[in-house]
Amino acid sequence: MGMWLIPALIAITIIAAISLVSTLKIAKMTSKRESEKDTPISETVEEYATMLNPIFWVYGIFLLFLGIMIFYYWSKTGY
């Protein structure tokens, strides 16, 4: 096993879980819509638009695991 296999599997699992939950929430909202017109944007989305963006979550998770791997490599080799 390579050094990146376990962190990559963990990152893939976390990203897949976040994506699944987001998709299910959106599907639930879409099925509850009563009319064909667009519904207004909720205040939560307006206030925290960047925090709810999955791309930022992916970057955050990537940077977290990159930091963990750098720390692990540094502590193992001493460089």
C-alpha cells in the first residue's frame, strides 16, 4: 500500500457522503415544490453561500489531508 492510499480513500468517502446528503436534500426540496415557478432563495443560503458550496468543502478536505500527510512524513523522516 502506498502512503496516499488510506488518506485518499478517507477523502473520497467523506466527499461522497457530503455529496449524497446534499443531493438527497436538493431532491427532497424539489419534490416538495408546489408550483413550477422558482422558489425564493432561503436566508441561510444567502448568508452562507460560500460555506454551502461543495467545491470549497473539497478544497478544505484536500488541504486538511495534505497537511496531515506532510506532518506524517515530517515526523517519520525528520526532514
